[in-house]
Amino acid sequence: MPAQSPIMAIMVRAAEKASRNLLRDFNEVEQLQVSRKGPGDFVTAADKRAEEIIFGELQKAKPDWSFMMEEGGKVKGNDPDHVWIIDPLDGTHNFMHGVPHWSISIALERKGEIIAGVVYDCSKDEMFTAEKGGGAWLRNRRLRVSGRNNLESCMINYGQPVPNDDARALFYKELQAVQKLAMVRRLASAALDMAYVAAGRIDAYWERGIKPWDVAAGYLIVKEAGGFATSIENDDNPVYSGNLVAGNPQVHSDIRKLLKSV
């Protein structure tokens, strides 16, 4: 990781502190309390504890700044121009089933623009970071998106939307179209999918029905690694549009065109 700015140091410290509780809970996952919070969506006691830790660390450092959190919702501070966007546990289903592929995602938005992002894969101790204009990093290694441009050699990740008839029908059409041309995978953590695009491990990722906290940090990490991240259909802000496609420049363009044609 490059020399940390004060803001990045705060974000990394908050993620690392929350990770200690999450890892402890993950190792005792069979005892975890789980409740349903919506269709196809679950929350664990671990989510709530991690979010409380992150909230406490960030608020202590910047008491006037605002928050947008998966579990706690919006908290308006005296400074509405700065907003922390937090997903304390992205990949909840993996976590609940003992699959070590889940992450903490923290982003900082200033006047509507994401300027810093952290995605921390706690179980593998992989810390993905980016600040606007400073590049994307995995600890001390600079990240670049892949250079693959032939879809037959590409790996494309996807997210599955919250199930309803219309969303399911569109998703299966899109999946069928993409898998005719490329390998497809679902790893079930949007934040890590974005980080993997930035690291060149996968070539593109798309998902509908996403929330800002799912992709805010990953969005900046992909861009700072030389990739593209946009809404599928239009030029709306992809962090808030509810759908997103990300990838290296060529594959992003190809997959976006394919999805728009379905």
C-alpha cells in the first residue's frame, strides 16, 4: 500500500478493527443468530456488530460527517457533503455457510463523488484500497485491470437479483447471452467482484438490484485500476442506479452492449 493519507488510514483502521469480530463470529458460524430482513436478504448479529464498530471508529475521527449504512440506514451529520457509505458484511450468505469469501466495504463520498474506497477480504487478509487520482492497491501492489479482450478467454462474474418474476426472467436471458461467449461465475460478494476486476483476476462483472453500499468502494477501485464501471442502460451514476457493469475497457464495452441488447 502506498503512503496512507489520513483519511485512508482511518478507513483501513476501521475495517481491520471490525474484521476481528467478524473472523471470530465466522469461526463460530454454527452458533450465529440469523434473521430475515427482506425477500432473499438476511442479517446476522455479526453484521450489526461490525457496523457498530465501523460507525464508532469513523464518527470518532470525523464527528460531523454523515453516514449511509446497510443496516443502520442514513445518519445525517452537520456536514452533509461528506458521507461514509458502509457495508459491514458483503457476502452474508457465504458467511452464514462457512464459505471464506466475504468482505467489508467502506467508501467516502464528497459532494456526490466517491473519493476513497476500501474493500477488505478479512479471511484472506487482502486489503484493496483506492483514492481518487492515487491508483488502486492491494496492500503495496499496484492494481491494473486485465488486458484480455477476447470474450472466449474471459471470466465474467455476475450477481443474482432479489427474486421476482420480472427480475428473474431478465437475469436468465442475460446469463444465457453472456455464457454463450465467456466463462461465467457467481462468487456472491459484489464488493469482492469489483475488487477482482481491479486486480485483473476477472475481466468483468454485472449485477442488477444492487445498493450503493454494495459497490461504492469497488466502483472507485475499478476506475483507479484503469477499468470502467457504469450503469448498464444509461449514464446514471452507477453507484445509485441500481445496476452496474464493470470491467477492463474492451470487455466492459462488449458486455454492456450485449446486456443492453437482451
